[in-house]
Amino acid sequence: MATLQKRNRIYYIVFSRRINDKLFQKKFTLGTRNKREAEKKKLEYEDLYMEGKIDPFGGWTPKKHEVHQSNLKSNAQLVTLAELADKFVGERSQVNQVSKDNYIRVINLLKQEVGETMPVAMISEKDIRNVCLRTSLSPSSQANYLRHLKVFFNWLSEKGYVQNDVSKSIQKPKIKQSISKKVISENELDKIMHEYRQDISSKKDKGQVTKEHQSRVWFRPVVMMAFYAGLRRKEIISLRWENVHFRSEQIIVTDTKSGKERSVPIQKRLLKILKAWHRYKNYPDTGLVFPSTKAHYKNSKMGPRNVSRVFKIYVRMANLSDSINFHGLRHSCVTELLKMGFDINEVAKIAGHSSLEVTKKYEHLTQKDLSNKMKKLEKEREKNS
């Protein structure tokens, strides 16, 4: 921690730490009489100290820090985009060659815009916008270019080549996708499950699966929960056994987007899978339905990003559209409920939509679906006549 002191109208910063109940302090002049400037420097140095980037007890001083920052700034003024681009790509050891090629391609576009010899400190937000947000690019390409340059400029900032990350304030364009492109059928769901079983079986044969979390036993019940109950990812990983009622075949969803609790009926296929999962978990009465499978986090929720990431792996292995994601399972459930003949008000209640306008977005049934429904109603009418 750090505090400010004032002596002879000059502000000082005092760092304190305690070792074996003994208090150690280091005091440095900030060289200013302005309280606002002193508080600004105090916050800056305190953050750096907490992050482990400076050591006031190991020879660091504010004066040395300012000289170092000044040198970095001067050096950055001289270092060109071409020099740092090569260095940046060379340090991307954790990414595959395809990703490296993408970085090179996007940075080359920036070179074309500002010139290879342009000092990185002189590149502006406008330059990045001219490269990434051109109207000739599709929204997905714009987002892709911007994502790569944001990583590059964040690296420049962390390394001290630029004082400010000029890409930070640029917002990624929103990519609108039709709900229908994210919806999958039961047949496609079965393909995903087939790829999952094949993958785990293959890894077991090769001895690559030795721990519970490596077999991804959660995958099938989690995916089925989204597809047949329409629960959001957050709602699934937050679900507790106390709120799963097998007797009444209902799930009470409490951790909702709106904050309002809702009841969701359990479809037969999901009921069978949930009961099997309950048996596998030794019939718990309480606790998370899908806790983390890693030993150190047994009582914690599953990682939401990991759920989506693993689902995407098997979508691609099944050679399905890349537009399909985990949230698309919820879209699929809502769409299927409407096809089954549920009233739009009933679907909105089950899905937990904030308004009917949200549910109406799903009314994209094909003419064939409507025709089939009409034929079904006519058959029922004939039987009753």
C-alpha cells in the first residue's frame, strides 16, 4: 500500500509492507506541490507496485521511473512499424501458423496504409479505422481485422513502445446473423453426439483420457438441457439439484437474465438423460447439477467459455455450419416448441423472454411446416367428426 505525505509544501509517497509483524517503509519525493498531480502519481505508482512491476524496496525511485519512461518514449518514436511487426509475430509462439499468417496479413494492410517506416508511436486511431472499418469489407472481416490489430497494439502498449493503445476505444462491429442459421435439428444434434462419442472413445484407446474432466462426461446432459429445455448457458451451469423436480417433471430456473424465476417442463428425452446423470452423480439432493469436473474446483460452476468451446469443436467435427454455436441450441428449442404447436405466450413463458416481441423473432416456420400442421389438424377433425 502507499500513502501521501506533505512536508514543506512538497508531496511525498510512502510505501509500506509488513514482514514477520515488522513494518518497513520507503519514502520518496514526488517533486510537486500540486495535490491533484501528487494523487495521480500516487495511484499510478501504487497500481504498478500491486502488479509487481516496480519494487520501491529494491532500488526503484520515481525519478528513475520517469527517466525510464522518457527513454521508452524516445525509443518508440524511432522504432518503425516494420521492425516491431516482425518482432511481434516472432513472439507469437503460442499460436499456430494460420494465426501467424493472419497477423502478418492484417499488419501488412496497416503498412500499406501508413508506410513501413512509420514510427509506431505516430500511428493514430484513424489509421486503424481506415484499415479495419472500410465499407468495402463485410462486418465479419472488419471484426476479424480489428481483433488482430487490437492484439498487436495491446502488445505495443505492454512493451512500452506506445504510451496509449489507440485501438482500445474502437468498438468491434456487430455481426447480425439470422436465427435460422444457428438452429439445428434433432438429426444434426445426433451427429454432434456421434462425433463426441467417437472422439472420447478414440482418446481412451490411445490412453489420452485418464481423468474425469478429460472424458467430458458432462457434454451430453449439458447440451441436451439447452436443446430440450431451452435454458441459457448461464442458467445451466448455475442450476442446482434442489430445483430439478423429477416427480412433477419440472425445472425451476432461478438464475435468470430477467431476475424472475420460471418453471420449465422436462421433455421425455431430457428426463431420461437427467435421471441417468443424477444416478451417475450418486443421487445428490443439493448442489450444482453441473459442477466443475476439475479436482480443485469441485464445488465451483463449470467454465461457460469452455462449454461453448467444446460444443464448437464437435460442431466442426460433424461438418455442420460454423454459424452454429451453443446459444443456437436455445434457439432450436424455442423454434421446435412453436413447430409443436405451443402458443406463442406459452413459448415466451418457457423460454423466459422479456416480451412477446422477442419470441416473435422465432416465427420463421417454413411453408412446409405450416402445411404439415394444417394436415395434422384436418386428420384430427376427421377422426372427431
